[in-house]
Amino acid sequence: MKKVDKIYAQGNWFKDYVRFMKRRESIRKQRTFCWCPICKEDLCSNDSFKSDTDLVRYECNDCGCRSAWNFDMPTPMLIRSDEIIYNKTI
């Protein structure tokens, strides 16, 4: 197997680079960040939004954790999540 074939066999680095550059540009434009309390995935940029009533509700696309956030504070404040509900040590 040639060296070039080994590179493409591991994955398409060009597509990965393009995806990285697009993500980098979207992060520059994004001003609000909140992360899943279980898997630490960014909720604002991966279409996890469910509803916006008194609290902003998200359901993580990665692990399925449901969470409610208060955006009326200077920073988003986690009010309720599956981790808090089911963790009996709190």
C-alpha cells in the first residue's frame, strides 16, 4: 500500500479540515455557550434546542440528557437536568 493510500484509508483529511474550519468560523460568530452536564457537548450549536418558555430547554443529541437553563442571568444558568434529577447524592 502506498503512503498516499494509507492517508486516505484513515479518513478524508480534506473533509475533516473543511469541517474544522466551518466549525471554527461558527464559534467566532456564536456568543452564547452552554454545555450538556453529562457529556459536555455544546448545546447551542448542535440543534439541541427544544423550547423557550420561562426557561430555555435543551435535549442533547449525543446522550439524550434533558436540561433547562435560565438565560436571564449574565451567563446561562443550569436550573434542572437529568443528572441533577437522578443523582441521589445531591
